Amino acid sequence: MKRLIPSVRTILTASAALSALASVPALAQDAPAGETAETQDSGEIVVTARRREESLIDVPISMSVVTGDSLVKSGAADITALQDKTPNLTLQIARGSNSTLIAFSRGVGQQDPLWGFEPGVALYIDDVYVARPQGAVLDIFDVERVEVLRGPQGTLYGRNTIGGAVKYVTRRLGDDFKASFRGSYGSYNQIDLVGQVVVPVGDTLSLGAAVAQYWRDGFGTNLTTGAEHYNKDVFATRLSAEFTPTDNIFVRVAGDRVLDRSNPRHGTRLLPNGTDPIYAPTASVYDTRAGIGDDNRVETRGLSVTGEIGLSDELTFKTITAWRDGSTDTVIDFDNTILPTLDIPAEYSDRQFTQELQLLYEGDRLQGVFGLYYLNGRASGAFDTVVGLANLTTLTAGEVFTKSYAAFGDFSFDVTDQFKISAGLRYTRDEKTGTVFRRNYTGIRSPRFGNAAAIPGLIRSDYTNSRDFEKLTPRISLSYQPNADLNLYASYGKGYKSGGFDMRGDAILTPTTVNGYAPETIDSYELGMKGAFLDRTLFVNVAGFFSNYKDQQVTIQVPALPSGIASFVDNAGKGEIYGFELETRMVPSRHFQASVVVGYTNADYKEFFTFIGGGTTPVDVSNARDFQNTPEWTANASFTWSNDVAGGVLAFTPAVSLRSDTQMFELATPALDQDGYALVDASLNWTSGDGRYRLGVAARNLTDARYRVGGYNFPGALTGNSVIGYYGPPRTFTGTFEIKF
């Protein structure tokens, strides 16, 4: 029987080799120069996108792979830095928080991070699906690589996802003692402390621990309270144990916890409210005048058990059992003043249990996976919408229970040595029960958020309803490989995201909200090429795609006084999305390499039905709507120069990333929408010859560009003309020392 777990040397070699065809601008930083050249010559770029180890060239899926080491050495603060290296990807910290993730790929994403909504781009931590975006802005520690898969996924992964998947792959422990420490200090008193250790216990058991603490002062100040604004205070830990009693049995138990006590992000005002000076925008885009307070706490925890049993040389059984939960207590000040003009105190809670069973087959000409998947989740929350100028509060509370059952299979057959066909099918059944409660109160805040004297008023929503959704989603691809270094492929896949219930739904304004909203689907077609040329000194990945998007779920929020803010979810109609991705990497010598990444997305609504001006008949407004969080162009260019210096390797990597104009919402909002911008980064790293020591300096946003990554739009006198923006980090410098034992 084959050994299931690769050796430590194999894992490290594969990790370094991943960069050769992906959008990593600094492979020379990951290893001494001599090893870099050796890696290029090896030819084996190993990934697990299809739940088995195989060459990246062989995978007929558009994907990018970024090593954890390259992210750390570039000074990346968290996984949102992937959008600078990956075409047609948007990863941003959500409006109002420090750790809630907004993700879009090829125009498809999650419109709203509120409880009950499904993500359009799924996040996995070691094959465990993460259902909620809260706490999903993962820091870069104890990670071997991140795989970004574009397009619908479902025949290979536990939970179906309509727009793509981000796989956060942690390091396997292995059977040797290892320890490392990394300390960083940077701008705004940034302090990062990261420690990791692996302790083998006998020949079959290894124990591992990784601990990280991140501090940073704020980029700005709350001018009302004096607190830091855009600061960071995050503690994260991961404990794991690996048991390998025989060559064909492997068990891994892993637990993680992240506690984010950073202050809430209130944003900054972009427009005044008449001539009242308290509503004037601040001088710095990182400052705020929010008076709601600065209390914020986000905690996420997870536990997983993964088992693999080699039943024969060809057949492997795998089980993945996982539990996760999270809680959030936060506040958002939409008006950015000392007054409670438009304030939101909020709390969220979620938990999930997942079980996945797989049979993996790997024969001479047939390879594939068959799996069963079960998810049981509960997402709940509550928030007040405080409209202080009207002395009115609307409490919104509710929960969504989800049970999902699925069976999936995906198999590849080598018709000849050059021609291969791959086909997959997934059946999904989702059972959802939603409870929504909305009530008006006279007073500032409701009793749930501390005002026992608030006078209860009109109940706007109070219902519980259940709906079931089911779908068959196929996938098929054809590959032609004239040689081992070239793959030409064509593929088709259908994506699906189940329907649900709008947790902000107002049954008085929109009575049909009690029925929930329908699923959305996408038909995605792709042509691609992956190849290595010129004696493996030039690597090229290129893919063109066309998607037909139907019944897209769009969240629309509008002022609706005296009820505060009304929300309704539209199944907007039809959209067409087409574009391409190009990833090139040139390695002309062991001392120099360059990377160019380009993405293009053209997303156009063909139908967009919604209610206008209080009307009761949906109107097609597709000509006045555009896709949000979807720049037409994304690009990245970098090069790495390296040389032997002082018994080690010195590597210098400058990089520039560009994003074209972006709309924050479907309806254009000139005060919020972000014009195209460029970010310039650079890093300098020295690594000792034995790889034990590293000294590094990283600069991010060298031109100190100001760019919005989110916003809210609630214009009008009674809401304080609350148009507020959230901004990406300013120019920062970070110095790092790392030692490995």
C-alpha cells in the first residue's frame, strides 16, 4: 500500500515549487538561489485542488497558488493581500469591522455579511468549510499555501460554492522536531509575535502548536472619544496532533481560536449635512467623530478531526468531521458624530457542524472522488437601527437554521496519454428555517441593547418560515496534453447557491419578504492553457471564461422613515460575465525572475427587476445597474533580484498592483465609488545559507495612496446625510526577524 502522508522533504519541496506557475512574485525569497534553480528544473508542481496530489499543469481549473512564506516576506497583513496577486479577485475587510471578509471572484460574491446569507466565494481551512464571514480575515501564520480556485465548485468540495473557493492550507507537522519564532515591528507601533513548535512523541505521534499576537495603533483617531481608529489587537492560536500508526493510516486533530479585540471601524464622513459643523468630514480619511463607543469583540473557534485510511494501492477512505462557532459584539456609527443620528449596536452568533466522507480512487487511467456531505448550522443576531433625530429605534433580530445534504462525484479518465476527460455531478438539498422580528421603539435604543425605558411600537415583522431547495449541478472538462509541459483544456460547470430569508425584511413595506428569496445559479464556460516553455524558464497560465448568471441575490437597503432602514433581497434577473486571466512567470537566471498577472472581467446585467418609488410591480432597471466589487481590470507586476550575500541570499522584490474603477453597490454612487488606483510595494529579505535566519524589511503602499474598500449610503437630512467610506491601509514599513530551530 502507498504511504498516505508525504515526507517533510516532499511537502517543503512542493510548497516551494507551487510558485513556479502561480502568481507569486518572490520565489527567490522562499529558498536560496541554488534551490530556486533546482526547483524550476524538477517540473513537479503539486497541488490538491481536486482532492488528490497532482501537477498544477494537469489540473483543468483556473487557479492561483500563493505560498505562506511569500505572503509573510511581502509584509502582507492578512489574506486580503491575495487580491493584489490574484486576477479577478476582490478580498476586502467588510464595512465596520476588522475581521469580517467580503469576497468576490469574476463578479460573483456575497452581497451582505449579515447572518443567514450564503457566501458566493467559499473559504476552507484544511478542507473545512467556513460558513460565516465573521472572523474570516485570516492572518498569515502556520499556513503552507493558499489555493484560489475560480469558477463554481461543488463536485469536489463539501459545500457547493457558486463563485470560487479559497483554500487555506496549514502545514503538516511531519515527524521531526521543529520550532520557529518571528517578530516584527513596524509603522504605527505594529508588533507581530508568532511562535510555532512541532514535538514528535515516539515514531507515530506528533504534537504541534502555533501562537500569534498582533498589535498595531490606529491609522486614525476617534476625535470624539480619543480611541484608536483602524487599530489591530488580535490573538490567534492553533493546536494539532497527527497520529500515523502505519503507512496507510493517518489521523489529524486540529483546534483553532481567534480573538479580535480591535476597535470597531466607523468609517469617515464623505459629505456634510447642511452647514452643521458636527457633520463635517474629517481632515484625515482614517479619523472619525463616532460617538457610539469603541467596544468590539469577535471570537471564532474550531475543532476538526481528519482521518485517512488506505484501503488498497488505488483506494483511500477519508473522513472530515468539524465543528465551528463564533460570536460578535460590535457597534457602527453611520453618522460619524457624537449624536445618535444613525447608530447601529449589533451582536451576532453562529455555529456549524459538518461531516464529510470521501472515497478517493487513483488507478492507471481512472482517478476520482466520491463524497457525501452534511452541514447543520445556526446563524443568529440582532441590531438596533437608531434614528436619533426622530427619537426612533427599530430592533431587528432573528436566526436561520440550515441543514444541507449532498452527494458528489468527480472522475477523470485518460482516454489516451494525451487526451483526458473529466466529469462530475453534485446533488444538493438545503433545508432552511428563518425567523425574523422587527419592531419600532420610541427612544434611543431598544430594551435588548440597554434602554429599558424605550416605548414599544409597531411590530413590522414577526414570522417563522421554512423552505427547501435542491439542485443537480454538473461539471465536465476536456484536456489535451501534447507533452508533460502543456495542457489545453475546455470546461463547463454549473454553480448554485440556495435561497433563504432576508433578516432585515420588513413585512409591512414588502409583505412578500415572508416567502424568502429564490436560489441563484450560474453556467460557467472556460477555455484555458497551462504551460512551461523555453526550457522551463517561462511559465504561462491563461484562461478565458463566459458565465450566464441567473436570479442573482441582491440586497438593497434604503431609508424608510419612520421605520428606519428598509431592506429587501431581489433575485435580480440575468447577467452575463466574460473575461480572461493571464499569469506569466519568467525565470531567465537563478538571480532574476519576473511575474505579470492580468485579469479582465466584463459583467453586464441583462435583466434587473426591482421595485421603484414604492411601486408594487417590479421594473427592469438593468441599464442603470452594474456589478459591485468587480473592477474591469486587475493587474500585478513584480520582479525579484537575488544574490549571494554574507553567507546567505539577499532578495529584493518590488511590485505594483492595479485595479480599475469599482462600484460599491449596484447603483452608482459617485461619492462612494472608487476610481482606479495603483499600489506600490517592495520587500528586501536576507536568508542565511542554512535557512535558519531571516531578516526582512517590507514596505506597503509606498505612494501612500488613499483608496476606499467599502462604504454606506444613507443620504437625507433625518439620517444625517450618512455617506461614509472605509479605506485601505496607508503607507507602512515593517522590519522582521525570524529564526528556525
